[in-house]
Amino acid sequence: MPALRALVVDDHPLFRYGLSAALADAPDLEVVGEAPGGVAAVSMAAALSPDVVVMDLNMPDLGGVEATRRIVAHAPGVRVLVLTMFDDDESVFAAMRAGALGYLLKAARPQQIVRAVRAVGEGEAIFGPAIAARLPAYFAGAPPEPVEAFPELTAREREVLRLMADCRGNAAIARQLVLSPKTVRNHVSHILRKLHVADRAQAVSRAKRAGLGDGPGHIGTPGP
């Protein structure tokens, strides 16, 4: 039986090296590449066609949730195992909705990670013990609140983006949120970087497509 081919994605070189070494030690696994971020992960997944992508979530260029969404959309046969430090419900279910088949915490032992890669490679959904223990309660309870759009943004950044989509300018946003104009400018810069857009108009366009904002006016023409 051919070895499962894995692509390792993490922005920390030492962790990426250690994880790749642990996977390569397994006789039935082959590490075909390492990506330092989400943008490279999408490109390398398309070029290398791995069986499994081991994906971090928090990366500076393109977050793991969006990278997972793009990889699965382009190649549904590629399975994604999220390996991250975040175990909050929002991160878990955002990754699942993006198409991840497994979710494991970085505190897991190397043997657990190897087993998870094998399981995901065979099409099995797998979760770490702490996360798996919460799943029955999550699905048995009341319907969850919808996951916020753009999970890579902080709550404050989503609030600023929502006001941008309502055609509010920086000065109006600063007044409404009781922030300094400089703080608002910093939030806008972070939003543009995290959404990988060139300017405010593109950010507002994405926000409106996601259902944020209901104010009148043309996107990219903020009010005062």
C-alpha cells in the first residue's frame, strides 16, 4: 500500500521541522512538503496533491480556516487535519465548516498526531479528546449561534468592518466606538492585511457579500 502523502503547514520553523520529522519516521507516511503559511499551503496543495494537509490556524499571511476552504474547494480529495493551539468552539466549528476532517491540539503527543494523520487520510473524522467530549453537547443542545464572518478578525475588528460596510468613515467610526482616530486607522490596516485586500473598497465589498452592513451608499465611499 503506498504511503500517505502529507503537507505540513505552520509558520513556526522549529515546530514545522519537528512535526515533519515525527511524520517521516512513520513507515506509512511521506512528507511531500512544508509550507510556512496559508498562501504557500494553497499553492503547494495544488502543485503536490497531498493526501493530507496538516494545517495550523493562526498564520500571518492567510489563516488556516480560509486556506482550508480554498484547498478543499480546489481539490475535494485532499483531507485537512487542523493542528493548532486553539480549542474554542468558534475556531473548531469554523474549521469544520471550511472542510477540515480532523481537529487536534498541538499539545497532543507525536504518536497521537501520526494516528490522526492516518485516520484523516483514510477519510475518518477525528478530534482530540477535549474537543470530542464537547461535540455531543454541542449537537444535542439548542442550535448554536452562527459563526461570525471573518473568524480571522478580532471582535473589535469585525465591529469596525461592519461600520465600514455601513459607509462610515474613520472619524465617524472613532466617534461611535469612542476610539481615537489613530486606533481606528490601525484597525483598518489590520483588517486589510488579514483579509488580503488592497484597499478599503475591497474590504467593504467582501463585508457586504458576507452580509455585514446595511447602510446606504456606494461601497468605498465612506461617510464622514
